[in-house]
Amino acid sequence: MTAAENVCYTLINVPMDSEPPSEISLKNDLGNCDMSAFLTSFPTLEKGDVKLKTEALKKVIIMILNGEKLPGLLMTIIRFVLPLQDHTIKKLLLVFWEIVPKTTPDGRLLQEMILVCDAYRKDLQHPNEFIRGSTLRFLCKLKEAELLEPLMPAIRACLEHRHSYVRRNAVLAIYTIYRNFEHLIPDAPELIHDFLVNEKDASCKRNAFMMLIHADQDRALDYLSTCIDQVQTFGDILQLVIVELIYKVCHANPSERARFIRCIYNLLQSSSPAVKYEAAGTLVTLSSAPTAIKAAAQCYIDLIIKESDNNVKLIVLDRLIELKEHPSHERVLQDLVMDILRVLSTPDLEVRKKTLQLALDLVSSRNVEELVIVLKKEVIKTNNVTEHEDTDKYRQLLVRTLHSCSVRFPDMAANVIPVLMEFLSDNNEAAAADVLEFVREAIQRFDNLRPLIVEKMLEVFHAIKSVKIYRGALWILGEYCSTKEDIQSVMTEVRRSLGEIPIVESEIKKEAGELKPEEEVSVGPAQKLVTEMGTYATQSALSSSRPAKKEEDRPPLRGFLLDGDFFVAASLATTLTKIALRYMSLVQEKKKQNSFNAEAMLLMATILHLGKSSLPKKPITDDDVDRISLCLKVLSECSPLMNDIFNKECRQSLSHMLSAKLEEEKLSQKKESEKRNVTIQPDDPISFMQLTAKNEMSSKEDQFQLSLLAAMGNTQRKEAADPLASKLNKVVTQLTGFSDPVYAEAYVHVNQYDIVLDVLVVNQTSDTLQNCTLELATLGDLKLVEKPSPLTLAPHDFANIKANVKVASTENGIIFGNVVYDVSGAASDRNCVVLSDIHIDIMDYIQPASCTDAEFRQMWAEFEWENKVTVNTNIIDLNEYLQHILKSTNMKCLTPEKALSGYCGFMAANLYARSIFGEDALANVSIEKPIHLGPEAPVTGHIRIRAKSQGMALSLGDKINLSQKKTSV
């Protein structure tokens, strides 16, 4: 029986606050009919009112579920409860008749069930449609042919009832009876086919059609053939079943495709999103023709745009990405790039991110121009939109996409650069940094664009607000200004940005004119900082509260310097040195050379003077003083060697870095394309569809069955095909000892967001254990979904109990608990067996991921939890130790292989991973080989882990500590 045909189960909540009455007292009470005693121990089923009888019936159901045998109550319920017309009683009776034993020990039907059968025959003829319908649903669960046989005429009659609720349940009842006991209704397919032809209600037609699909597919196809042109007018529930039938038929018999493919095309225009989605998925499996793929892709795109739920958008986007992975479909999707970009109207960042990545993968020389136009418009739209928190991140995504387009298609760079360079003055430093990185790469790679980039850079230079972007812009201008006019423009901009010089004298004059006599001096609070090396430093400073001056009147570079940021001054000194040396090679007049050189040296000298004065908020560092002094010396000597270093070697270094980056990208693309290309070995068998037997065809994956299993949480992982991944080879966690009265062991199945515990409980005693309950509790970010139901275990019996535990975050968790039970007939308290702890490993939730260096540094600075792990290993090789850590932690090494190649006795590498819950984990490995201790000395050093949450940092540190040493095989 397939998953689609499984019957539903009723879950009954058992209140544990009161003990159920014992069987002996219950029999005595029923036998003596002493009303006072009966009411104290069990509500009367004979003379009580409806409310008391309802409570009594509930207790009887719970007792039977707990394994009690109550044969004496059967006749009482038939006599005093079955004739009642109360709807609640009738619902409870349906549950009671489902669970009560209906046969004698030798397998014959109990005589009392004849009376029950007669009662249900009357219910099937009841004027109330609810009673008829619920009775028909109950009959689906009966497994006794003798009970069903007398009811068949009444069930058939229900097919003609006026109410659709009765008719659709009658169809389900007939389907279940036909499947289990075909001899009771051999003409069921013909009966349901006739019913389907005349039926008008959509839900009834759907149930009838579904029965024909599973019971008599030929009749279902005959019916579909008669109304195939009217399929579009059917209700969505019937359309979904028709799509399923077409898929199954064409999957089993490919020659039928031509007959039904037009119907699937028509269903792409359905008003129901679910029907459109299933029809598109079916169309892709039935045909690989470009027109079919285009129609399905167009349908997916419309669904993404029209559906408001972001989860639906992401699921359908994944289907489009799957289509793209097929080499023959990629070309078709390339024509739909502009349609795919319509999805960018969605405000959700994750949807936009996937859409841009898909568009970038599909871009070609035919559509890149249109793609760039749309992306430029999107970038401009984000310029003044600040109300949404993801606007800045979206702008970054757009900039990176345009960057990638320009690198792959250099002709587009000239159109993109002017628009993007406007964002160098953006308040969002991250987006501006991406633009700057793009501009730096473009100006190095595309010689023809250098004049344009320098011109635009000079235009926006004065408006740059971030000191980091300012430094980058200074470097680009100093490196690539090659004409006399450009060099003079750079000097003009620098003078404009510095303001009046000498800086110290002008600032003192300004202070003298504006400072009031009463100046308050206060000690600022100690501030905890993270240095570039990752260590902590505490800083406190005297601050003087001066009258507020108009900060906007101060030129940008002057503002940076007075704020104490002298790193930009070191960058400025390098830029001035480069352009001065270049100016001297371009201009032959000594007077002009000396004048320009002197101006550059004056600017450096006045910055040095400012740094040594008390005006800036922070004094200049020794490193910056050394760099500026070096630049002054270079300009005073003007040696050819220094000229080569400043004007040639710097650019060569950038060129090498960009080449290495491009080579790495090409290598990763090559690996990706190799994955996508299906490799066929010379000795692989060739499968001919026409020669394949039907039973072999049916063994192929059924997409509907797989999707249903996924929805039910029974998705099988790909590695399940591996025999090592089978249940027999999984580690069994022993929870109790072999000498305990109750032995327990568990398989721990870790799924994506939950953990399923499959616990085997064995009664090792000669007593019956009642209310045997598995009580679990969790430590960490785990949550028990529902309490396992109590069981009754016969002597030396066993049972499997399943418990679901939800996982909310990535950290080590512990599941602990005990098994409690009562011994049948004993008067003692409840017995308890304590279980061993089950430890949940963090590695089940961590996956390798990648990010840019800038993102890594930003996260490293932001994350507040750090765990420093000392290296303690027996591995003697640095690379081997790094690979061992990567394998143990599921992390990815972000440091390129070229940077790790060679041998110098020490190694530093950045590692990154992301959990399935979206939590980031960073690690920095700093290790060395202590050569002075000999060649066999183990690796030493530290691993520093940073994460947003304490649990993640500690759990990852514990994992590294446990797995540092390599075990000898």
C-alpha cells in the first residue's frame, strides 16, 4: 500500500492526573448495580445522564487503549449507550468500535457484533447527513468482512444521497472495501464510473476519480478521454488528481504522452496555483522539448510573482534552478532572463538573492545588455529608499552582480561604472566598498576605461563620507592618474579636502576665536576595543567638551585627521609621492617639478605636525609617522629605484592578486561544470525506454510519491542507498543496563530540524507492566514535541516508542529521562529506571559555506563570543593538521591554496561554516612547527572561534578539543 493510501489515525490525549478504575471494581460495580458505589468509582453507563455516560465511555476507551480487556462491558454499552442519538456519544462509539476486540480467541466474530452491525445499518439510513457520513468514514477502518457484508446495500444507497458529504464518504468507503475485500463489491469500478459521469459536486468527483486511478486505471482514462476538453472548467482538487493520473500513466507507458500533453498545457492556465505548479512539474518530466520547458518555466515565474508567501517563492525558485542545471534546458531559460528579473519586485532579500544568482548564471552575450539596464534601474531605485532594513544589503547584491557581469562581459563596464561610482559617496560603507573593489578591478583590467574612471572618481571624491572608501579612492587616483592635467586635478582635490594649511596654525586661530573660557574637562569611560590581531585592548581618554561647531563646514580629509585617523594620512603620503614622481617624469621644467614636489612635501609635513600636536582626538601612531617620513625622504632624493617601487611594483602586485583571483574563479566554475556534466562510462548499460519492461518502469522514482513522503517527513537521504547508512549499521545508544527490569536502547535519527528517537523498551520481568511511560527532558536548545503515550507490556514483551525533539539552534544538547511503570496487581508506588544521557552532536547541523574576506572580517569584528582552543595534537605536519580540522568540523577553508602552499614553519588560515539555522561560525587557525624540537615534534598554536551565540562557540570548541588528535588505524 502506498503512502497516499494510508488511512488516517485518531490521536487521543490521555489525562494523567487521575488513575483509571481497576477492572475488578468495574466488574463488581456493573454486576451489583449498586448505584452509590458505581458513581464513586466509575460513572454509570446504565442510568446516568448523557454527560456521565460520555465521561464513562471516554474512560473505557482509555482503559482499552492501555491494554485492559473489558468483555463484560460490551453488552452494557450495546444496551444502554448504542441506542442514544447524542452526536458526541456517537463519535465516541466510533472510536470504541474501532479499538474493541471484535473476535473470540479462535478468530470467530463475537455474537454481540451482530447487534452492532444492525445499529450501524440504521445509522447508514439516518436522516442526519453527519451521522451517515461519519459512519461511512468509520467503515473505512473496519477489517472484518462479516461485519461489512450486511451493510453493503446501505452503503450503495448512500451514493445517491442528496448531501455531498455523504456521497463523497460513501465513495471512500466503497474504495476501501473494494481494496480489502473485493468479493463484497466486485462491480465497484463500474459503479463508481457511472457515479462519476452523473456527479456534479467537485469533492465527490475527486474522490471517485481517485478511486478509479488506483482501482481501475483504464476506466479513469476512459472518463478523462470523454471530458479532456473540459478539464479547465473542473475544480482545482479534481484537476490535481487528473495531473497525478497523467503523470502515472505516462510514467508507466511513455507512448501515451502525446495523448495527454495538450491537457497538461491547458492546466498551466488553471486559476489554482497548486494545479499550475504540479502541471509545470509534470510537463517537464513528460517532455524535454524547448516549447514545453519554456511553458513550464514561464508558469513557474508567474507563480513566483503572483504568490505572496515567500516560502512558496523560494520553493518555486528552486525548481527553476533545478531546470537550469540541465544542460539542454539552460539555453531555453536564457531567453527568459528578463522575465526572471521581474521577481526582484519582491521585497524579501533571500528571494532577491536567489533570483540575482539565477540571472547571473543564465546571462549570455545575447541578453547581458538588457540585464545590465534592469540592474542599473534597480540600483538607482535603492538610492533614496531607506525605510526597509534590507535595502543596503540589496544594493550590495546588485553591485556585486553588476561587477560579475562587467568582468565576464567587458563591453558592459563602460555603461555600469558611471552609475555605480555615484555610490562611493553612499552612507552604507559596505555597498561603497563593493563599488570601490569593482572600480579597482575595472581600472586595472580595462585600459580604455581609465580616463573615464579617473574623471568620475575626481567628480565624487569630495563627497566621500567613509574614511575607508577615501583611502581606496586615494590609492586608485595615485596609481592611475597618468596625464599632467589629471595629476594637477588630484592635487587640487587633495588641497580642497585638506582645507587651509598649515593645519595646526589655522585650527589654533579658529579655536582662539570660538573657544569659551569655561571649558569642561571630563574623563571618558573605558572602552573595550578589538585590535587587528584579534586581541583585546582597553582605552580611556580625557575629553574636553567644547562648544558644538558646525562639523559640516570642515573639509572631509581634515575631519578624518582631526578625529585621529592618521592611517588615511599614510595613504595620502603614498599617493602624493606617486603622483609627484610621475609628474617629474612628465614635466621637463625644473621649476614646475620643484614647485609640485615642494607642495606635496608641505602637505606631508603639515600632517606630521598636526599628528604630534594635541589637536587631534587621538595622536598619530609610529607606523604612520614612519610611512610619511619615508615618503618625504623618497621625494627629497628621487632615486630611480624608489620610482620603480612606487610606480611599477604596486601595480604589478595588484595585477598578480587579480590574476590569482580570476584563476581561482575559473577553477571553481570548471569544477561546477564538471559536476553538472553527466559522465557516462564506456561499460555503462544503455536503457531503451521502448524495451523496458513495465515492472522495471515502475521501479523508477515516482515524483508524487516522493513529494508526499517529503511532506510526511519520511524523506530518505541520498546516502541511505549506501549499506553503511542502513539502520543495522547505525550506532545503538544503550539507555539502561542488561540487569534492569526494563531494558531500553535507542536509534537517534537526526533530520534537518528535528531529532527522532526510536526507543526499544523490553520488559525483562515476569510481571505485566502497566502505564509504562518514557519520560524525557532536554538540556540545551532542544524541545520535546509531544509526550510519548503510556504502554502496557506483557511479561518479556517489547515495544518501540518514538519521540520527536525539535532543534532550534546549533549547540550541543543532551536528552535525558527515565522509564516509569506500574506492576500489575502490586500495591507499591510507581517504579522508575533512570536512562543514560543521549548527547546530540553539533556536527549534524553545520555545513561548509563561503563568504568574502570583507564579510569575514566584518563578522569577526561584530561577533562577541570567542573561544580560544590551544592546539594539542600528535600530528606533525601543518597541512595535515589543517585538513584534519576541516574534516572534523565540517568547516571550509577560505584561505586560497596558493597562500597555504610551500613550507615556512607556520600557517594561518580562516575557516567558515554556517548552520542549517543560518548561524555563522568563524575560526582562525594559527599554527606553527617548532623546528627547535626536532622533525617529529607535533604542531603547536591556537584556534580562535567566533560566533554570535555562546553555545555555538563553546560547542565548536568542544568538538575541536575532542577530535584534535589523530587516531591510529
